[in-house]
Amino acid sequence: MGFLENVIAVKQQAANNSGGGANYLNMSAITEDQPARITLLGESSAAGFEVWVSKKPMRFATEPSREDINQRAEELKVTPQGDEKARPFYAFFVWNYDAEKVQAFSFSAVSLIDPIIAALSDEEIGAEPHAYDFKISATGMGMDKRYAASCVPGKRRQPAVDKKIATAWDEVVGEGCELSNLLVGGDPFKALF
């Protein structure tokens, strides 16, 4: 047992977990060299509008007015600059193959939602969405970072992989999960009440 054994193990786990070690797919960890492969889970999604203030997302079911933004900022004890713009956001529960866990995938990049909608609107893919995965990749850095999504044949076509994912998903569902909790600043992996 070395002095740094636990530290190294945690660091390795974090490096292998493109979900940032949390229950959320970490978009900043996605790069050209490190894409993420996911499969969508469940039969629900969430969408709304988000405004970032002081590095905190404020989410709304409908496009917020300036008054809505100010009121929510006051509740969260953050100070808006006055020029924040609401952007549509989308959220799904996914299986992150790299992290090997169920995560919430929340994003606002149009470059991701358009190909996901197009793929799921396809008659063949829409009939069996679990049989397909999405590869999420990125180019650039910082404010110039751009994301892309492509639909690929799913690893869940393999019975052992499907069983592992189904077991993890059933556990999350059994503990109570609700994507719409994101709209009120809640944890999508916990029941509100």
C-alpha cells in the first residue's frame, strides 16, 4: 500500500470518466482525441431555456423575461450582469460507455440536437433507438469549441452489454429519477418529494 495509491486510483478514475466523476456527462472533457460514446435511455427527455449567471445555470420551462431572470438570480443569490441571453437546452439520460454509468446529458449546442433529432426521426432508428449509439466529438478550445454528434450502430446489440446497461438503468429508475428536476435546479437523479 503506497502513500499515493488512493490518490492515483481516484485520479485514474476521474481521467477515465468523461462524465467528470459526477452524474453528468462532462462536455468539457470531450475533445477531438477523446470523444464520448453514449446511448439514450428511457422514454423521456427535458427541454427548456437556460441562462448562465456567475457560472451557475438557471433553467426555465419557457423563454424567461428579464424579470424572470432577475427573480431566479435573487433566489440563487447571484447577480446578473443584465446582458444574459436565454438559450434552449436539451437533456437526456444516457449510458456513457467510457464512464460505464448512467448520466444526465444536458447541453445547448444546436450542432448536437439537430443530428440527434434527425437520427431519432429516421423511421428505422426511431423504431429501435436502443440499437444505436451517438458519438459526441469536439474541435477547438474555449469559446471556439464546436461539438458534433454522429449516430453509429449500438453496442447494446450485444446481449451482455445491453444487460449491463439495463441493470444500471433499472437501478436509477428504482431510486427515483426525473429529468424535469433540472428546470427547478434539482437533481435529476432524485425525487423532489
